[in-house]
Amino acid sequence: MKKLALILGLLAIGCSGGGSGATCPTGSTVTYDNFGRQFFASYCDRCHAMGTRPAYNSLAAIRADSTSIDLQAAAGDNSVNTAMPESGATPTEAERRRLGEWLACGAP
């Protein structure tokens, strides 16, 4: 059932233009070291480090899949995406917005 909900959610996102719509704020200081590393360790690694999904254990891996991450977990001007994580602790809306902004800045 969760997979069906995820698929339907992704289809809806795709039909609406997709992504969080977040923008990179002028003067942003959010980096992998002061945000990204801990975000992924807290919310993503428990499933993505198990070998059945893309692993997000490096900045390069996150950048390579940033569009998918934005679609499923980030928040911004257009939406609050909550497809991920599927279970366990979940990020707050503020954390999801920060993720969207960080990805919009190119995930420095």
C-alpha cells in the first residue's frame, strides 16, 4: 500500500511541474558539513545504506540523485514533499525547506 501511495504521489508531483520549487536564498551558508551530512544520517541512511536503494553516504551520491531527493523529501515554494522517509523519524517542515534550499543552491 505504501508503494502505491508513493507511486501516486510521484505521478501527482510529475504532473504538477515537479520538485519542491525551492530557491537558493541570497547569501546562503548551508553546506554539506553544517546541514546535509547530519540530515541524511538522521533521516535517510537507515534505508538508503542497506543496498536496495541509492546510498546517500557522500556528497557526490546526493548530488547525483538530487532531483529525486527534491521530489520526494524537500519542501519549498510549491510543496511539502513527505514521501520520504517511509518510516521512522521524519524531518520537520523547516528541515525539509532547508533541504530544498540546500539542493537549489547546488548542494555545496
